[in-house]
Amino acid sequence: MVEYLSILLNARFAKTERGASAVEYGLLIAGIAALIVAIVFIFGGTISNIFTNTCSSVNQATCS
């Protein structure tokens, strides 16, 4: 009976540690996603203008 309780308690603690790891990974992924969204909002217009200017330059060069 004592062995059964020992196994049961060990399984319970093992699940708790795995759950904490999953929460930590989830927070890490959420932080990275928030950083990507912030970078896109901050630099999105500038990068779009760079690609638009490059495309216009290429089109003018091929038409001339």
C-alpha cells in the first residue's frame, strides 16, 4: 500500500513539473509573438516603402 501511494505521489509531482514547463514555453512563445507584431507595426511602413521604391526602379529600368 505504501508503494502504491509513493507511485501516486511521484506521478502527481511529475505532472506538476511538466505543466510548469508548458506554461513557461507558452509565455516564451507569446513574448516572441508580441515582439514580432511590435516590430511589424514599427518598421512595416518603412519596409513597404523600400520595396515599393525598388519595384518602381526596376520597372523604370526595364521600360527604358
